[in-house]
Amino acid sequence: MAVGELLAGFASPSVSPLTAVGGAVIDAVPPGVKDWAVSVFGTADKAALLAGMALVIAVLAALAGVLEFRRGYRGAAVVGIFGAVGAVAVLTRAQMTPIAVALPLVTAVVAVVLLRFLIGKLREWNAGAPEPGGPGSSRRSFLQALAGTAAVSAVAGVLAGAWRGATTAVSEARARITLPVPASPAPPVPAGADLDVAGATPLVTPNREFYRIDTALSVPAVNPDNWALRVTGMVDREIQLSYGQLLAKPLTERHITIACVSNGVGGDLIGNARWLGWPVRELLALAGPHPGADMVLSRSTDGWTAGTPLEVLTDTRDALLAVGMNGEPLPLEHGFPVRMIVPGLYGYVSATKWVTELKVTTFAQDAGYWTPRGWSERGPVKTSSRIDVPRSGRPVSAGSVVFAGVAWAQHTGIGRVELRINRGPWREAELAAGLSADTWYQWKLAVDLTPGQYEVQVRATDLTGKPQEETERPPEPDGATGFHTVRVDVKS
Ligand SMILES: Nc1nc2c(c(=O)[nH]1)N[C@H]1C(S)=C(S)[C@@H](COP(=O)(O)O)O[C@H]1N2
Ligand SMILES: [Mo]
């Protein structure tokens, strides 16, 4: 169990095997039992649950030992079932990830190996056969194996606990933060920006549903009290900024849509949030970049880097050192305490989470994390559009069928969205008001369809009249292109 918890600490901070089973138990017990537990144990209810789980696990472990001793693999079967129950518990969790599902199974495999090893030693002792190491040596060997197992478990358990403690401390520090009121608030959402079509993508993505992409095996736990940002490299003055100093700056709040370069046509690695932060250009103006510098290499606590063109960070757009997301401090997964958000660029060249350094440099001298790995040095977001309803392959009834979705042309704005059916003529869709040129726009179009199969495609044109690229290309090296196509099955 300790090994499983330790692995979870690194690979799956929000759900470990134990917290998944505990959470599933909490969800499954009837409200009456929950009320009873709270009334008996008060705020120690979670500790009581964990103690109860420890008791059940100890009893099951003893049972597995006895069964395995009597007949090989019976105990292993008990452990296997236990691991499967853990995996099912993880599947019921909202924070479920493939790694989190695998961990109870890994835990069970470790437990079976240990069980078979220890029972083997016990059998040797119990057999009363001549002992190669002299009398009492098989007993000693069993006890040594047992003590070794206990010691390794204790170390793994303590490490897992320490890691969890660090994350908990950062979560608590985050909960105590009150974000300042922005000096420049987000412009109000224009009437008609939200077309409110059932099943369509919400205009602003809730934090919980926001896509997450990063290379971090464990979510960095960065305490805001120890956080500092350094501006280094080709600057007149190096700058160091604390979290408190950052919050004291006049902050700007804006709706900005960010997208991942790996987002395939029609994909969901894109989200729109209201970000609160300090404009990066103001920080850079204090540092004074040298002439000749053309890139800012931003670095996160875990060493990940992004190379952003200096001009994008110093022009009039709202590139932010962001501290807030939809009115809350950044969630840990989305870069707490501070990240970069740059309108118009894919995340891999701009949106550094857990950012701690901005190095002013040149493209000739430095490269961000993904550039030597085959991705383009520059990553402007390509104009694109998506059909969200009806879902591809889902049958709909004949008559007026409402198509709806989103379209984005970062930092330019969307001028027009059109649909075509079975490669027929393009028909213009209703385009909602945009929140800004830096966010996606909603669109919808009702089309009369008789029963049959249809292929429906969408195309966006930006406000300068430039249509999105038709040629189908994969995300690598600088973003996918092509029209999103859905197949609709219209029933009578
Ligand atoms: N520290 C760090 N920041 C990072 C990344 C990363 O791997 N490490 N990935 C980037 C990429 S590729 C994207 S698309 C965005 C995603 O941000 P999100 O997870 O908040 O949606 O974060 C960017 N910031
Ligand atoms: Mo990305």
C-alpha cells in the first residue's frame, strides 16, 4: 500500500489508491451513516475513515496470508480482488486518470510478489527440513525478510506522507489567498455572446473542465511564500519579484482562449477563461530589454521552458503573468501560483505554468522545451472552428437540426462562420458577439434535414477576410489545419 501511495504522490496527486477507495466509500454510504459518523467523530471523521480502512486492510492481509500459507495462490487471489476493487473505486472518481486506475493494480502486483516471497520463507521455516545455514537459520531468514519488508514500507509510507503534506500545505496557502480587485477589469460579456444552445460548449470553461497539458509527472507544489520570479539575461536591470509584490501591482483581467498545438481538428485541447494578471510588457519595461534580444525564455520550477517572441510580450496585447483563473487563484494543475498567458500563441511557446524565470535572450541562442523535439520555433494559433452539436455519429430527428460550435482567430477575431452539407454551397451561420479578439466565438445554424446521412463541415473566416486553411495537416510541427467534419445520421 505504501508503494502505491508513494507512486501516486508523484504520478497522480489528486487520487491515490487509498483516497479513491475512501472517496468511493464516502459517496456510497447512505446519508444517515454519514451524519452519524460526523456526529460521532466530528472533524476527525476522515481520520476515523482512514483508521477503519487500515483495520479492514489489516484483516484482509492476514486472511490473504493464512489462505496463501494453506494453499498457493489463494491469498494472491484475495489481493488481486482487492486491487481490482481499488481500480474500480478510482474509476468512480472525478479526478480519474489512466495512471490513477493503474496504481491499485500495481499495488496489488507488489503485494502478491511480497506475499509469495514471505510465505515461501515461512514454509521453509515450517517444513522442519535440515537447514543449510545451521539450526534456526530458516527462522532467521523469515524474520529478516519480514523486518526488511516492514522497513521499506515504512520509508515509502513516510515519503508518501511528506509529499502529501507538501501539497496539502500549498493547497491551504492557496485557499487563504484573496485576489485583488483588478485595476483594469474584464470588459462585460456582451449581450448575445452566449447563444445558449443545449449541449454546446460553454462560453467560459469552468476550471474543473479546463484541459490540462504538461510534462510534469507530479504537479509541482509551489508555496507562494517562497515563490519568486527573476527576470534575467539581456536586460539593463535584473528584477526579482515576490508573490506579494505581484499582487500589489495594478492587475488586468481578460477573457483569453488558450489552445494546445496538439489539438487536432475538432479536438478539445482548448479552453476559454477569465485570467487575472500583470501585463508582462510592464515587467519587461522595468527590466529594459537590450536591443538585439528577440525572445523570452520562460522557465518553470520543474525546468520546462517556452520560447516566446519578445515583440509579442511587449506589444499592446494582454500577455499576462497570471495569478487568477475565473475568479480563483490558479488551480495547482494550471500553474499555481503564477503562470504566463499570451493571447494568440499556442501554449507550448507561451503559457508556462509554475513560472519562476523570464530570460531575455535570442532565438539564435536559446530554444524552448518542444523546439528541439520537432515542434516549430514559433507557434501562432491557427484560425479554426469546431462543430459541437450535434455530436458526430449521434442520430438526430428529421426537421430543423441545430448545428452549433465555436470558432477562433486569435488576436484578430472571427468575421464569419459557414457550414456546408455534403460538400454543397457554404451557408453562413449566425455568429455570436465576441468577448474579444482573443477568445473563441460561438456560432449556430438551423438546417432543415430529411432522413439520411449527411457530412457537415465548418469553416471560419477571420475579421480581415482570411479563411481558415482547408488542407488537412496533423498538429506536428506547428498546429493542425483542415475543416472539422461531422457525420450526422438523421432519423425519420
Ligand atoms: N511548466 C509547464 N508549463 C506548461 C507546459 C508544461 O509542460 N510545463 N505545457 C504547456 C502547454 S503545451 C500547454 S498547451 C499549456 C496548457 O495549459 P493548461 O494545462 O493550464 O490548460 O500549458 C503550457 N505550460
Ligand atoms: Mo500544448
